[in-house]
Amino acid sequence: MLDTCRIRAVTGETTDPNTGKVTPTYGNPVYSGKCKLQNQRASFPSTPDAGEHQFTVTPTELHLPITGTAPVGTGLVVEITGSIDPANVGRVFRIRSGDRKSYGTALRCQVEEITG
């Protein structure tokens, strides 16, 4: 794993009084360290509709080492802090589910990208 990330919980939100923009606030990181982004090759992107807006959902996994990731779980937010692909730095994801198992070589979490 050559990329790095920081994983935190959303603890609330703040609103800029001038612009009205709402920004999440975060707690201390529960994990900072190595990671890897991986698109799921066995699944194809879906194109759900919401009202009159159609968007694409690409199945993505975040791989983490087993050691030191016990507090990582569903609902936490992941920020890519370093990557061999500079385009990945700054991307933000929400963990949808984890993959804890016996004899695991990595923690593989289903994630969805947070944009906008």
C-alpha cells in the first residue's frame, strides 16, 4: 500500500454566516496511515435516477492494513492525504461497510465518494 489517508468521524457542522455554506466538523482521526483505493472489477457502475438527475455510482474499495484499524467502521469519513496518483490526493469518501474476517490480509471497506 503506497497511498495514505486519514479517517475521522463527522461530529457536527458549521454554517458560514456570510455565504450560508454548511461545512462538516470532524473529530480526531481514528486512523492515519497506509491505504489503497481499488475499483471493484467484478461490479459495473450503476446509473440511478434522483428526480430528473441521473448520476453514476462506481463501486470502490478502500484497503487498509489490519494492524491499527480496529476503530475503523461504517459511517466514518476517509480523506486521501497522499497518493502515487496526485489526482487522488484530497478525495473524500464515506465508509459504507467493512470486511472483518478471520485470516484477513487487509481490511477492505466499501466506500462512496463525497463530492459537492
